[in-house]
Amino acid sequence: MQRLRAGLHTLIDFAGALAAACVFLIFVLMIVGGVGRQLNLQVSGVNDVVAWLCAAASFFAMAHAFRHGDFVRVTLLLEALPPRARHALDAVCLGVATVAVAYLTWWATLFTWESHEFNEMAMGLVVIPIWIPQSTFVLGCWLLLATVLDELVLVLQGHKPHYQTAVEERHARGDFSSDI
């Protein structure tokens, strides 16, 4: 189980790096597009690619943000509870999250599969099969599902979730920037 979890954590970190690479590519393409327009160069299609990279960055970052405690969570009630009650509520919340993310993942996968099956093409200046950029949505959803499920198993085994430990470590260092 430890090797499987370590592999998942490596995959999560890789997805986070992919998200960062997407953000960097957005930056590069926006600069190229802006300079290209000033020099009257043909830069059509840049906006299509930037939009797809924005989506890819968001979906690749979901699992990484969740695991590291950077996902938006309302902890006001959780922090007021005694440890045993907090642990039980964490398990319930992760159970609900698992069901919700599984539902999202199912429909994202089905939606993208149908785009592939019907050979649907992107409707913009860059005409490619739309399932290609949609696949980042699917991959991000599957990775988030695996991450939420891993956290649920961890909590059911009696451990603290990684996102809680990450936030506590940041607070211990005096870093409250994620709480703003």
C-alpha cells in the first residue's frame, strides 16, 4: 500500500508540475501573441491554445492543490470540534467528496469519449479533435478521484489527512498566507 501511495504522490507532483508548465506556456503564448500583433505577424489561434492551456492548468492542479491543503475548504466548524469529532467529520466529508468527484469523473469521461466517438472538432481557428484538450479534464478528474479516495482511506485508517498536516506544518512555520 505504501508503494502505491508513493506512486500516487509522485503522479500528483508530476501533475502539479504539468499545471505549472501550462501556466508558463500561457505566459509565453500571450507574450508571443502581443508582440506578434504589434509586428503585424499572423498569430491567429493563440487564443484557442491559451484557453485549452488554462483548462489543462486548472485540472492538472486540482489533485496537487487538494493534497497540499490549498483547495478551498471551510474549516470553521472542523477547527472548533474536538479531535475525535473532527476526525469523524473529515471521514464523512471525504466520503461525500469521493461520491461527488466520482460522479464528475464519470460524466467527464463519458463526455470526452462521446467527443472522440463522434469525431467532434474544435470550433475555433485551431481545428483539432476536441477530445484532445478535453482529455486534460478527464485526467485531472481521475487523479483528483484517486487523491480524494486515498485521503479517505488514510482517515479511515485513523490518520490525519495530508491536507490537514500540510496546513499545520505551514502554520507551525508562521505561514498563514493560504488562509487569506
